[in-house]
Amino acid sequence: FSMPFCDGFDSAINPQNPAIAYATCQNGDIRRTKEFGLNPNLFSFPPSSVISPPYPLGEGKPFATALVMDPSQPSTLYTVSNPRVWRTQNDGDSWTALPNTASDGSTMSFLSNVAVSKSNGNVLMAWTFFDIFRSTDGGMTWSRKSPGQIIISLAIDPSDPNVVYIGSFSCNGCTAFFMSTDGGNTFTPRANGLPTTSSSILTIRVDPLDSNTLYCGAHNGVFKIGRASC
């Protein structure tokens, strides 16, 4: 559903109850309607309420508010603020601030977004421009991964939570797409078929029916590549 008088970013619809839908505005604002699709007037906004987490005073929030639904538990959603990942398990009625210190003692800061594994909802990956924080217990503990690349986008393979893809900035002759098969401990360039100029990878999607097929959204187009050949 459209949100009036704000910049729109992420959205989600509960597949088990399609009347429940979410949309985000700038600076951490998250809204929910329980009447999605029930009003036949396409030019009216469904009644909605603000369900943003209780951000502490002074806590930084990204301008582009993130919202990610757990594919296996649609009542569970995640968002990020400057120093932490937030989780709701009741459609946004209440939120929990997850621990934000990794096993090496580092602390999360300036998070860009978070991803949830489709095949194992306990596997989460949150990232900044330079680091990835991975959890295998639903966000209770985190390990920090440093791929050595600026991270713009990230995707977890829907059938294997150890397979991870990241997109980075492009430069003349360099690679902007990388793959990990060990949960983010190591990454290798996997960009055959992608242009090497003006092709920063802004978004990555793995085909939900065929994990060997990937889609990359770049500055200069959308590209379909095969995992085996990339």
C-alpha cells in the first residue's frame, strides 16, 4: 500500500494473512495496515498505524528504513538501526533489541540491512559497508566476517544458508560480485557475464525455484546469471 507524505522504501505482505501489510518511510518509520486489499477504492489509503521499534533517544536510524520478513515465520520481521538489529515476533505489536556485540568483541554500527535465511530462520546476516555479522541462533550471538569488499547488497541462498552472495561497487576491470560457500568466512569473485564498468551490484535475488539462477540489479540494468557459470 502507498504511504502518503513520505519517502517509501521496503514493504511486505503476510502470506498467511494477506490483509496484514507493511510499508516503511524514512528514518526508521514502519507502518502496518490490517485492511490491505479490502477497500476497492484504489485512490484511498488503507487505515494504518505506526509500529516502529522503541528506538532509544539519540539512536541513529537509516534514512532508507529496512524491513525484512522471515519467509518461514511471517509474523516475525526485522529492521535495523545504527547499532543493532530489532525483531518482532507478533506482526509488529512489540519489538526486541537483539544483542549487538560480536564474538570478537566488536560492536555493530551503521547497519545497512539484515537478511534472513529461508531454509533456516535462525540464520541472520546483518551488514555494514565493510563487515557482515552472522548469527545462527536467531540473533542471540553474532560472529563478524570481513569480506574485504565494500558491501552494497547481500543475499542468502534460499536452500543453503551457508551460500551467501554480496554485491559491491564497480570499477574499470574489477569484480563487483562475490560468493561464499562457508557462511561468509571466505568470498571468491563470481562475476562472469557481468559488465566490469558502471555495474555496481545494488541488489541480488536468488531464484526461489532454482538456486542456480541469480538476478543482479545494477546501475546499468538487470542481469540474469547462472551460479555454475558466474
